[in-house]
Amino acid sequence: MSTAGDASPLIDFPFYAGKPVGFTTGQWAILMVAVALGFALLVAPVPWYANRFGQFVPATLFAALPLAALAWVTPAHWTALFRKIGIGDVGWMVFFAATNFAVTFAVGYTVMKWHGAHANPAATLIANMSSTDLVLWFAKTVPQLLGEELVTIVPMLALMAFLHVRLKWSRMASIVTAWVATAVMFGALHLPTYSWDFMQCIVIIGSARMLLTLAYLKTKNLWVSTGAHILNDWSMFAVGLMGVGAHVQ
């Protein structure tokens, strides 16, 4: 008997192979435009985004636009990316968050010693925040990190559809190729943030993205990869804040 948190081998990834519904090229294009627009709004230098509550607008749109586009092209099945969360799912969130934290630290330390690395601007930003601003900033990351999952998983499914359905690649080859390609893409999106440091973005951030995507590949549940992503990032920033506090004292 399987538990609620187990990913049944009978449940496949949605949309890429026509289950529960397939998309036309035009529908995939709509989804890609929504993903790109959400990301563009997130990084747009709009002044009022920087205030306490304005910051929630781009973070929310980052996730809302792809979901709205998905609901438009498939009103009956747009929630197929998500599944109910069981105890096992929570365990997978913790497992992938902890694994990613450890691997990112190890890879990051190695790259930093060999190549050097740029600091995360967000770490510097939150170091000087008041308690209220800090709580609001962490709350804002929840929809933003859901958006980061969508900006990875939706293109991954689109690429899987192209490789598997159009090019007739095997299911496994399509999954692995899309998994790696979207991890590289995710790392590349961070290039402007880290002074176009390809090593840092592709190797460190790309490898972290591959591990977080594994949470979705394992469970076929976007809530799990999002939960793992939130736990991972919150832990990293919390460790950074404690380090700042210790340094100040």
C-alpha cells in the first residue's frame, strides 16, 4: 500500500505526453511568454517595488502569470502540476532542502577557492533590515520561489514535449535532457545578478537547481519542490544573518 506522499510510478508528468491533456505549439508558446513576462516583471527596475508592500507585486506576478496562462489553456487541468501533500511529501521537502544545502555549500566552497565568487546581493540587503522588514521580505520570497519553480518546471515540460512527442526521443532521454537544460537556463537567468560570472551561475546555481528539480521529478508535485526551495533558501539566509550577528557582536 502506498502512502499519500509516495509518487506512484503509474502517475506520469503532466502535459508533455498528452496526459491529462496535450498542448499545441501555440499553447506552449503562450505558457513560455507568460513565464518570460513574469520573470521580466520580477527583475524590472520599478522604484515602488522596493517599498515594504510593493515588493509583493512582482513576486506574486512572477508566479501568478504562468499559472493564469496555464488555467487559460487548460481550465480543467491546470492544477495537474500540484498534488495533495502527505507526510511523505514533507519528508521529501526536508530531504531535498538539506541535500541541496550541503551540496551547494560544498560546490560553492570549491568554486570560491578555485575561481572566486560574488556575494548574493539579497544577503547584503537583508543584513541591514529591521525586524518588520525582514519578516515581510521572507514572506515575499514564498510566491517568488513558487515562481522560480514555475520558470523551471514549465519550460522543462515544454522541452520534454518537444523531444518526446515531436522528435520521438525516449521518455528517459527527454527527461534527462530537459532536466539539465533547464538547470543551465535557470543558472543563466542569474548572470546579471552575479556580474556575468558563468562559473558561479552555471556550476553553483545550476547544480543547486538540478537538485531542487529532482524533488519534482521524484514526487511529480510542484508543492514539494517549492517547499524544498523555500526551506533551502530560508536556511541559507538565516545562516547568513546569524553570521552577520556574530560578526557585529
